[in-house]
Amino acid sequence: MRPSAEPSFETTLLVRDSCLCLHAQRAARALARRFDLALKPAGLTSGQFSLLMSLNRPQPAPLGSVAALLAMDRTTLTANLKPLERRNLLEVLIDPADRRARLLRLTPSGRKTLAAAVPIWRKLHAEIEADLADADGVRAELNRLGRLAD
């Protein structure tokens, strides 16, 4: 069967009402906007908060593992690192075990910025969770969907 040259309006309505990807994107954008607004006094966006939080660990993080955690390709992650590196919130180090690889580490200024942002995140996160009927269930399903891409 040959596909129609143009999708019908009914198809548009079907996608609008049922597309999991569309609904996940809309929810992600709405959440990101709320967190961006809340985190603005700390000087971070929601994406920057997540990136810096992913570096909050005892040892420098390999760039590849951070990219995997954030579900970003390495090129996108590198582009997102640059403004934070310019602000001295993180540093990119050469991995002594493999000089081609890079390690990421929070600076003292990055830790201070995160410390200011965490109470903001906690407050808004609690408000959003309180509005959900089953926050743990939503989180579990989102994690399960995230693993489908692996």
C-alpha cells in the first residue's frame, strides 16, 4: 500500500492526543521552564544544574560517563561545558591514564554555586512532586522509557 501524499487532519489529531514523544517533550519543556525560572537567582539553568550535579562526586568524571548519564552526545555535552568552564564552575582535565580522554571536575566556585542552587531545587521539586498523583510511578516509567534508548 502506498502512503498518502499528505497526512489527514485526523492523523494530526491522533498524534496530538496520543504521541508519547510529543507529550514527553511538552512535559520536559514545561518542567525545564519552571526550574529555569526558579534557578535563575543561582545563575543556572535547569540543564546547567543537572550537568554540575552530575560532576558532584569524589573523583573527576570521565566525559563519556557524564554524556551517558545526561543522555547527550559528546559534542553537545562539550558545547554545554564551555560556558560553565568560562565561569570557572568546572574544569576539563586530561586523563592521566589516557591523554586523549577528558575528565570533568567541579571547581570550588562550582561547588558554591551548586550549594546555593540545591535548596531552590529541593523546594520546587517538592512542590511538583506534591502535585503528582504517583511521583514514584512517574519516575519509574520515565526511567524505563529512558532505558529503551540504550
